[in-house]
Amino acid sequence: MKLSFFKKCLSSVQHLQFRLDSGLAIPDHVHVTEVGIINKQFVDCGGVIRKEHVVSFQLWYADDLDHRLKPHKLIDIISISEKLIGLEDLDVEVEYQRETIGRYHLAFDGTAFILIAKHTACLAEDACGTGIIKQKIKRTELAAVGCKPGSGCC
């Protein structure tokens, strides 16, 4: 989700709600403790230089059960951040701590913002040999195991 779409969604809701993609609700008294830009430059295992630029929000909550961050207040915080640190219309990433700090993509279901877990992956599967290797089998070998056209086995 781009920052501009996030702000548009914020302006359409009365209450700020976050949920994990599992359906688990994040407490309503969550704070957005950081708004930032993450610029990551790295070399993948295939030797390709890559860059990642995202807007980052850090979610946190404590024992202050009465705290409720309003959507308009978060829009104000984003506006200040745009001026002070030059936030651009980049993809939004959310940091949220459960057992450890996780990084999440963000989606919106019309009511709540959904934190979608990010996963690690090899970005250079061909170069380092982790890609799925399709086994080549001759048609005659398929026939030998009882696989014939129209049999439903392939």
C-alpha cells in the first residue's frame, strides 16, 4: 500500500484499527511510535545490487488502555513527517512486536488495516541454485508407470 492510499483510507474511518492477517486484533490503544523512511541497499546472493525504499510505521502499545490514536491525529503526524524528513509516496511497511519485531505489508479491508506478514526469500534463485528444478521425464517413461493420455494422471 502506498502512503497516499493509506492517508486516503485513514480519512475514511472514524477509529484506527489494526489486525494481523490471521484475524487477531491489535489492541485499540496502539501507538504509532515512529514514522520514518527506510532506505536499504544490499547485494543478493547472486551478486545483484538491490535497493528498497519504504515508509515505516512502528506500532507499540503499553498499559495505557485509555489511549486511542485517532485517524486525523495520525494524518497530522504523517503531514509533519512529510515536511520534516521528506516522506515520499512509497510503499508502507509496519513494524510490530509480538515474540520479536516483525515487518508487515499493509492492506485495508474497508474498516481495519491488515498487517500482512512479510517473508524472506532467495532473490537470486537461478544464480545460487535454489530454484525449483523440474525433472525431465520422457513420455515413454510416463507410459511405463501407467500414465497415458486421457488417464487423468497428468
